[in-house]
Amino acid sequence: MRFRMLASALALAAAMAWAPGGTTPAVAQEPSTITGGFDVGPGGFQGNFNPLSATGGFTWLSLYFEPLVINDDKLESIVGDLASSYEVSADKLQYTFKLADAKWHDGQPFTSADVKFTIDTAKNGATGTVFTARLGAIASVETPDARTAVLKLSAPNAGLLATLTQLMMLPQHALKDIPSDSLAKHEWWSKSPIGTGPYKFSRYVIDQYVELAANPDYRGGKPATDRIINRYFANTAAAVAALRSGEIAFSYVEADDVATFQGNDGFKVIEGNSFVVNYLGFNQEVPLWKDVRVRQAVMHAINRDAIVQSLYKGAAEIANCGYVADHLLPPGIDSYAYDPEKAKQLLAEAGWDQINGSKPIPLLTYYNTPLASNVLAAVQAMLAQVGINVVPRAVDTPTYNATIYAQNPDWSQFPLVYAGLQNGPDPSAINIGLNEKQIPPAGANFLRIRMPEVTSAFDAALNETDDAKRPERYQAVCKAMNANLPWATMWVAKRYGVASTKLRDFVWTPAPAGGPFAAHPEKWAIE
């Protein structure tokens, strides 16, 4: 007993810091810590630290990296972030950014040279970037002074600002000596990255968690919380269990988990549009899908309304092209109503028995949640009813990306995919997955879709300089998608997050790819 009392006394003494004058002792406080599952769900990208190759995970990455511009927290407008202000010329060929007075985490100033370096690096396909084609219209980046960057375009690009919200600025002084072809998988990203955000990278414990520490020199002031930890989970169910037990204070949750948190005073349910269209994607390098009648048959074979009502509990909206927003939908497009007999007829007309018959077709996806498993089981059963034998295969996101973006892809691994792509808030976002100019390594059109009507519709929308005419241009995109069926579009679902009510000033938005959006994490606090 005496030993335990002595040990306790010594521990207390070690934790005390005496104030000036020696009269008032102060006990050192444990660092305040927010722990969450910030990479759980479809907006996350667990294990990825490189924003140049990120197709999700921006909720977490934007805590320590920052873009020039960012979506507001309601995803209604694009506002300045590392750019204190910006101007766009009337012809949409010049973008001028005035830069904030910011510093990198190592104390070096953030300047226009970093902007130029970041854009040049992001355009260079050798770096493993996903931005090459998306930034292709940028002809040059001029730096008239340290606080001004001017982007000059060869042609208008209506989606440029939306793209720039996901382009995290990178430090030229730290990365300039790393060879381009070594940058993608360099250890810098997971061991010693520096950004300009409110938190600094602290450490990564492989497959367990990432820890950030408050940046005392952040231009918005020292963050209210000392540490933020991003826990990794094998699946959404494990994250939900940790949330319920109090191990974490926030996580994405599936629609069918929401009810267990509603009405519980310990949690706040956050709901919003995912801005992501889910689809079955037809790999155009595979002969199976060359006949449009086969693609039409897939659409007619799936009872999308039944899946939305029974599995999503009504929390999704059926999509007949890449969009569901009223102002982007032209009149008269085909609704592809559930009609298995029509699907069988179309397959017979196309000669499906000779094309493939009952041979199994791999259906690759990175969605590995219980809800996604149930959705794919339903799709599998419905397609089997008309004579299409698909076999779902769920993998983690890195495996999925390695498969579809391989330098010499094995097409037999992904003749069909179940995936999602951002279709808003800016409607230009899905261009990267459908435009012929975006075929890898230039962009994300990994299904090698070469449909002239679809490409020309996107090009016309992106080149439109009159904002009032742009919705009509995207209606043409919708019409071309609906007629040509590069994808079998399924639905746009709602997304949900659950946060502990112990969190204060915490902002999370169900944003596609995780955002980024102006969440002001420097204000987050926990009781």
C-alpha cells in the first residue's frame, strides 16, 4: 500500500508545473483529442496519403493539406482557401489568385512558386496523378509576384474551379528533388508530409490509425484541439460498433444503421445528398457490351425502385443518366422501366447466347459494406433472371484502383464494375469518367468509353462561357448518356454521418469524395 501511495505521489509531482513565484501549482493537462473514423465509407480512402492520386478521403487530407479554393460547408458555392480571393476573366481563359499569408508546417512561406509547382506536377502523368486531363486546359501558370498566381487556359473549362477544390497545394522546396516517377509511392507522404493546414502530420501506425497535431502557427489561430486521430476499420460495421462504445466520436454510417442513433441524445445524425451516381459500368474493351441492346437489357432487368425502397429505405433517387437534379434532366429520356421480358427480348435480338450465354461475368466493386453486398446480391439475382450471370467481387479501394488503372490492365478482371462517381455539386465532375479524352493515363475513364456523342456533349458543356446556357448543355450530356448507355445508371443515394454530441463546432458534410469543404477543423473541440 505504501508503495502505491508513493508511486501516486511521485506521478503527481512529475505532472505539476509551478507557476512564477512558486506559490500556485498547476497540474499538466492531458492533450485534448478527437478520434474518428474519417476514412470510413465511400467518401474515404483508407491508407492513401497522396492527394495527387486521391479519389476520395478529402475530409481527412484537408486537415493538413489545403487547396486554393474550396466548397463551402453546404456545397453551394466555391470560396477561397489558400487563395484569399480570385477573379475569372469574362472569356474564362484567365484565373487570377491572390494568395493568403500562409506558411508550410516547417515554417517556410507558401508562395506562388508552390502553386506553379503543384499544377505542373499534377499535370505530369509520370507522378501517378489523377489530374492530368482535368488540368489539361491550363496552358501556363504565371507568378508575377510571390502572392499572385495567374492560370492561363488554352480553352474555357467550366469545371476548373471544381477541380481545383480537390488539388491540394504541395511544397516545392520539399518535393522538387524527388524524381517524378518516384513521387507516387514515395515514403514522404506517409512519414514526413508538410502542408499548410490547421494540423500537422504526427505519425502513422500501419493499418491502425493516423495522428495529427495542432499547428500553433496556423493563420486562423491555434486549433482548439491538440490532436486528431483517424482510426482505420475493416468495414462500416466495425466503425459503428466503435462509435456506439465511445471509442470514436464520429463516423460515416450506412442508411440501415441510422435508426439505431436517431432519438439518442448522445449522438447527432447528419444527412445529405451524396452527389454520387452509382452505376454498373461496361468495360468497352470487352466484347460483351458492344451491342447497345445488351446494355439496354441490363437496365430493364434491374428493379431499381424495389432496391431503393427495400434496401435504401427510400433514401435514394433513381438516375436515368448521370444526373438527378431537375434542371439537368431533359424531357423525353427513357426511364428504362423494370421489364424482364423486354430484357430477354433485347438479349435474344443481340444474340446473347452466342456472345456469352450463361458464362460467369466478374462484377468488380470497392463497396464492401453490408448494404452494398445486399444491393449486389439483388442485382445478381435480377440479371440471372434474364440470363446474365454476374459474380460480384468486392475488394478494397487500393486493390480496385490498382486493377483498373494498371499500365497493362487485365480486362477479364473487370468486364463490369459497380462504382460511383461524383456528379455534383458541379455537374462537370463526371466528365472524367466518360470523356474519351480522359482515358488513362490522362484521366479516370478506365472503362475506355469511346462514344462520340457523349464526348462532344461534355466538351460543349465545358467550353460554354455563358453560365445561363450551361444547364442546357448538361441536359445534352444527360440525353447522350441515356441513349448510348456507357453506364447502367442506378441511383443517387443520401449519405449519413453520426457525431457524438460531445463534439463542439464540428462540421461534416456528406460530400462526394469526402469533399473537401470549409469545415474549419481548427474550431473543433470535444468535452
